Amino acid sequence: MELIGRTQDSGVLVLELREDSLDASNVRAFKDLAGSLIEDHKYVVLDMAGVRFIDSSGLGALIVCLRHLNSHDGDLVLCEMTQTVRALFELMRMHRVFKIRDSREDALRACELRHA
């Protein structure tokens, strides 16, 4: 599992998920790694540019992250989704649960406006 985290000057954590899929085969590693990275942050941007497939266990892991951040008055913004992954989020109505932005810059702006 390759998940890279970088904290911006604004305090927003940007995570880059560098996996083709987020599914039952790697969701446990994602939860463990993401959980440790987001622990000390309120606002997180998850760049999903490389993700080509996500299943229900992957969606569940993202919901766990979102709930953790929301419980600390924070937020999770997803960005850079492929058309296939975005279509899945819309089909499952997850676009109503998550904030989704087309670009990393838009996602950062969304977090920074809430953070200010």
C-alpha cells in the first residue's frame, strides 16, 4: 500500500493514494496507514488520481476516515477521480456523502476556506 501524506502550509494534509484499486485486498492496509496519517489533522484532501477501481470495502474505509475527521470538526475532500470511480460514487450516491472536487487545487481551497 502506497499512501503518501504531505502537510500544506495551511495545515491541510494531502494524501496521495498510489494504488490501482482500493478493495478488499488492500483495505486493511489503507485503514491502518490512513488512520495514522490523519490522526493529528482536521482537514484532509485525498488525491485519487491513480485509483481505477473501488469496491464496497474501499468505500467503507473512506467513510471511516470521514467519520473520524467529522468527529473532530474536520473534513475529508476527495479529488482527481477517474470517470469510472466518479461514476461509481454517483451510482452509490456517495457524491452526497463526500465532498468531491475535480482538482487538488479546488479541494485544497475547499478545506482552506473551512479551516480559516
